[in-house]
Amino acid sequence: MVAVADGEVAGFVMVAGDEVEQVYVAADGRGTGVAGVLLAEAERLVGENGHDRAWLAVATGNARARRFYARQGWSDEGPFDYPAAGPEGPIAVPCHRYAKRLTD
């Protein structure tokens, strides 16, 4: 899903199964509410894919993003190493796993 403002990409989200793989908001779009709209759409898509729970990885040092997800009702389930693709195979990136139940 892509958010557009004034003809420019303001942000996007990508979902794979039950994982919200990417959430990106352009610098000009920060603080405008676009991140919340995109995250809500990602949650909807995960639910539409048949999952009652969504998860995502946040780099351990990204305090701003971690605060945002907490405000959106996501729970920090603790640290783990996210296997990011690298030129010679996966690279372990220190992250925190955040999760949110989508149904009551």
C-alpha cells in the first residue's frame, strides 16, 4: 500500500503473511498521521490474509519507531535477531519483535 500526498509518495507498507515487513514514511510525512493510516492498512491486510495476529521487527536502536508502535497498541515481545538478506546470506540484525492481536 502506498500513500501519496501532493503527487509525491508519502509512505508505504509491505505485508507478507502475518508480518508487516516494511513501514516507511518520507521525512515530510512524519507527524502528519500517515504512518498510523498505513499501519492500520497493514493490520487490515494481515487480517484479510487470515491471521488474527500481526508482527513486525524494529531495530533495537530505533527508539522513535518503538514508541510509535507502542502508541498504536503493539506489544514489545523482546529482542531477537532478524535474518536480513545479505550478499553472502542472512545477516543477523538486532531487533525487537512487536506484535498485535487483530481480533478480540
